[in-house]
Amino acid sequence: MRPETQKIQPQYGSAFHCIGTECEDSCCHGMSVLVDRKTYEGYQAFPEETLGALVKQYVSILPVGATDALYARITPNASGRCPFLSAEQLCGVQKEYGSALLSATCSTYPRALNSVENELEVSLYLSCPQAARQVLLDADSTRAVGEASSDRFRTDQSSRLATGAGAIHKPIRYFWEVRDLVVAMIHDRRRPMWQRLFLLGMLSKRLNEVTTARDDEAVPEVLASYWEIVENGALCDKLEMVPAQPAVQLDVVLRLIDQRIRAGSCGQRFLECFDEFLQGIGYSAGSTAASRCVQLCGG
């Protein structure tokens, strides 16, 4: 039976805790952090002998379009890390002055804050290893309901789900119905993960075709058709007949990772894991996508 529409607030967002020095990666690598005006002005009071010198060298007002919310920028140092990062891999600002003087980005990451119908929602970016563990390894991560309000991180800056007309139309009035369906599709353990992702992609494609307010009338029918797929376990056999293309998939993955590495935004732990992966599949500079696939699949 299809459940009644609920306003689900996953608990993992507000319950997240940084594990600090125990983390195998650093969220302070390669980021140029934007700072609001209040935070910037607080930084100006730092004594020269502690963090004040770093503020003068690495924190600057945006040259164009500065607002109270996006007023200044913290530029990474020569090693690509935040200049306030201590030798213990901890935030120097928080260590010296507490969390009250953190920027909105530093206070909330890896949380993503969104306001939906004036209710604050907290989700997590999976670029953080600990966030990824909480979301992907906890079987009930999307079931437990939590409270978004918190005194542990800033909530004054968030994205808002727009309700007015914009350049890109979205069927916002069906937001909760769409979310319930997406969660149900994720929880459908009768299907392997790839099938669930495939169906989510197809649903997204259908909803992306709703480009005007008049098209909104088609949304309930689209949702009903996918609810039927979920409830009846339909398409499992047909999807299993779709031929796999591991050589193409592997080649795409390697190309995407290569682009990311060339962009210089990867942490050391990511590079180590990728190197282990390449060794595991017997990668060599002259190998083709097909030969890499044969090595990976043991064929």
C-alpha cells in the first residue's frame, strides 16, 4: 500500500559530527572559502601574533559583487590548504576562538541547508568520508526522522526552494510527493543498486520534461506510473536483459577521475585510493579500455 505523503527529515544531516584528526581526508584542501561580512569583521580583531597575520595575507574582500552574505574570500596557501589549518589538522579559528567565528561554509560543511516551505532541511555532501559512511553504510539513514535546528552549526544561510516563476520551471507543488517516491525507490531492496539508480534517472528525466506550469498537470500521472513500478516490482526482468558494457563504464570512470585530478581538487587520501584501484585492475599507461575491463573482470 502506498504510504501517506510525509515530510521526511533524515536524521543523519543534523546528527553529523566531524571526527577531526581521525578523518583520513581534509575538507580544507583546495577550497577558496567565501566569508560573510560579519565573519570577516570578526577576523579583523584577531591579534597579529596569532591569526591576524594570516587574515591580512589570505583573507580579502571580493573585488566585484560583494554582499553581506558573500563578502570576502579565504584563499588557500601554497600547499592548497586553508591557511588556518593547524599542524594537528584542526581549524585554527575554532581552536582559538570557538565555533562562533566560523564562516557559514566552515560551520555547516559537509551539511547542505535548504529551506522548503519555511522548514529548514539538512542533508550531507558525500565528498566528506564520514558523511559518506553515515549515509551509505547505515541501512536506515533515510528512514530516521531528525530535527534540523541546532546550536552546533550556523543556520543563517541556506538555499531556498523558490516558489515563484524563474528561468527554469520546476513542479514545486509536488515536492513532497516526489521525495516520498524517490525514498521508496531507494528502499526497494528487491532490486540491485544499479536498477534503482537507473529508475531514479528515468524519473528525473521525465520530471525534467515538465517545463511549464501547464505541464504540471502531467506530474501526478508520472508519479503514479513509477509508484506502480515500485509496488509491483515491475521491469526487473527486462532491466536484467539490458547488456552490460563494463569496458565503456570503466573508461568513463577513469576519464572522469583523470579530469578531477588534473583540476587539482583531490585530497591525498583520494589519490592513494585511486592508485590502489589502478594497481588492482592491472592498469598500465598503454592499456586500452577493453584490456582493462578484461583484467578487472578476470576474463
